[in-house]
Amino acid sequence: MASVARLPSLSSVGGHVTQQMLQQLPSPAKLGAIVTKKRPNAFVKGKRDSGNDEKSVNTKIETERYRNSYMHNLCLDMLKDGFHHSFCELFNLMKHEKEQQQKLGPDSGLQDQPLVQDQPEKLEQMKAHLTAAEAAKRRGKMDVVYSCYLTLATYFEQSGDISFSNHFYKLCLEASVKVLGDGRRKEAEANFNMGVTYEKQEYYIEAMQCFEHFYALTNGRLWQMEDTGRTLFSMACESLQNVYTTLAMQLKTSDPSESIAYLLKAYKVAKEGDDLEGRGDASYLLGCAYLDNDDAETALLYHNEYLNVCQENEDVTGMGKAHRALAKSYEKQMDIESAVKNLESFVELSEKSGDFREQQRACSAIGEMLNTLGKYEESAMYIEKAYKLTKKMQEEENKELVRTEYGIVIANLVMFGLSQAMDTTSTQNIDKLLHWKRSRKDVFAASVSIPRNFSLEKVVDYHGSDEDIKIEQDPEQNENEVIPDVTDTEQTKPVETAE
């Protein structure tokens, strides 16, 4: 504060202060406005400083977010919110994906494919469901955990990220075991999904184990699919049948007995399911396996069952296939008559279905069997039909094969008639032989009676050259007529006799 001027001492006036004396007293000096510096309030200062600091920190965070990747910021958010397990799951998956891409190298063609860590939409999906699963797990809600993992597995399966999909299907299986109160249905579904995953990766043994668990958990249950109404047990039977059949086909050549064992398992579960067509397929494959194992009698049982199933389903193509399989089984038993009957049925069914390829195969097979029976005219008729079908399908390779078969049958037919004419000496037979030598036309087929017990071993094999038989037909000639060789025709012209 400014100092006040001291007053002068009063002179002795006897204790009385007169008016004159008062007038002589000086007035105090005028004081200016007292300026005081207020100390700032400590609370206000601290608040202002903390606001500045917070603003500075927010600016740094925003800067870091701008500089860092989307995945980095996502992981920070998960850690900040306390979802440490979700962070570890996400981080390890990203790391594994990157390592796999580097391991495969640039020649794999995967270098140009974007990683999941560079796709914000997929990262958001993972964050949302992983954190939800972790929160539900803390509360003991394992059914919610299962649903979250299943959603992620389905999402990545649809997007084509198979490794991620497989990983979350495994987590579904682990979580399903801990779900209570649903009768283990989620465990059954998880085993089915995992089995399908293994089957797509061609891990058939692992797939079989998962499907067997699925079968055991659904056996005797009435669980159904919500969208189709199909029972889970029938799905288990179908899945097991497929994987058993696949394993059987893999062991077909290396271990036939083990292959048949798997096919028997497939047949068993197919009969338990509600798929009649699947049961027929299992019967057919089992019959073929027994036939390959030289057990034609057992093969006939399963092929007949397959035929019955196809007739029940009105499956014309399947019936044709069944008759063809039965024909092979009868042929194995040397019952050629039954084999031919089944092949004839096969031809009729092939004509109804319009399957030219199967029809051609059936005609060729019948022709071969009739040829072994010595029924050369009937054999030639069927093989000629097969030849026409190959021309219609424009299959050059089969066409040449059928031409050869046709030539063999015609040669056998001519050789048989020729041998009979040579064995039986008569004027009529000599005329036939001379006529055949002059024209090489078939003069034996119409008059030769072929015995039912004919054996090819009694006939001398025909060893003519390729030019001895011509299958190409002239439009003006009969379709069954063989074109004679030009050189032979010129050499065998009838000699004109002088009158």
C-alpha cells in the first residue's frame, strides 16, 4: 500500500485545538487506485491444464489412428474394451494367414489375393462376433458362444476363406460339447459340419469319424431340419454312406476285401435311411464288387435288389444298368442264355430312354455273346445296329471297333457255312461254293441251320487279311451284304465258255 504522509507535531496550545490550527493541518495526499495481482485459483488452473492435456492426447490418438492400419486400431479397441482373448484369436489368425501365403510362395497364385487383415468388413465381423462370444463365455452362455462361432464359420465359408471357416467350425465343435439343455443336438450339428469340412479337404478318415458321431447322436431322435423337414438321422445315414463308398473306391485295387467291408457298411446305413435311391446305389456297387471278386452268385443277389429298387422308383436308366450288370453276372456263371435275355431288356430300356451310347454298348455286348453261341446271323444284326448308332453319335474310335466286330461275325458266319458245304459233298453245295468264289456274296446264311450246342472250337479260325472283309456298304447294295474285294473279284470272274 502507498505510505501516508506523517502529520507535523502539534504545538502546545493548552490542550485546545483551535479552528485556526485545524485549518493549518495539511490534507492527506490523494491515493491512486490500489492495483493488486490476483493469484490464480489452483483448481481453475489445474482444470485448464488438464483440458489442454486431454486435447493434446486426443489429437495424438487421432493422428495415430490415421497413421496405423485398420486392423491395428481394431486390436487396440478390443484391448481397451477388455476383450483380450478375442484380440489373441484375431491376431493369431491374421498371423497364420500371412505365414501361409508366404510359405506357398509367389508361384501359388495367392500373392495377388487380399489378406483378411486388409478387408475392414471382415475384420468388423470378426470383432463383433468374437467379442460377443467372449462376453457370453464369461456369463456361461455356451449356446450363444456356439451361435457366434457358427455365424463366423458360415460367413467365411460363403466368402471363400476356407481356412477361417474350418477354424471356426472347430471352435463350434469345442463349444457344442459344453452346451447344456438341448439333448446334445448342437454337438450333433457341429460333428456334421466338421465332417463336411474334412470331406471337402479329402480327409476321409476324419470325416468318417465325425459322421459316425453324428449318426450315434441322432439315432432314435426325431430332430428335423427347419427349412426342409428332413430328419438329421437320414442325413447321417447319407453322409456315412458317401464317405464309406469313397473309402471303398480308394481301396478297390489295393485291398479288395477291405473295400467290400466298407461297401457293406454303406449298404447297412443306406437301408436304415429313407433314401431309396441311395439304397439302390449301395446294392449296385456291392454287386459289382463281388463280381470283380469272382463271386457271381452273391453279385446276382445285390444286382436283383438294385433292379427291384429301380422298378419301384420307375427309373428306366437304372433298370437298364441293372440288366447290364445282371448280364455280366450270368456271363460269369456261363449262363449265356440268361445273359442275352438281360441284355435284350437293356437294349429295349435304352431305346425308351433315348440313351444312344448305352444302347450301342448293349448291342455290341449282345452281338459278342451271340457270336460265342454260334448265332452269327443274330449277332450280325445287333452289331450292325451298334455300328449305325456309332455313326449317329459320330464316335470314330467306337466306329472302328464295331466295324472290326462286324467283320469278325460275318467271317465266322461265312466260315461256318463254308465248312458245312465242304464237309457235305453234294451238287447243291458245290454250286454254292462256286458261286461264293465268283461273287464273295453271302450265300450260306439263309440256308445254314446253326445248332444250339455249337462250339467255336470246332471251326477253323479265319486268318484273312484286312482286305478280305469290307464293311463299307454301297447304298445300292443290301445293307447286310459284304462288299467284295476288287482284286479278288477281278481274279475270280467267271470264265466264259465257248458255245
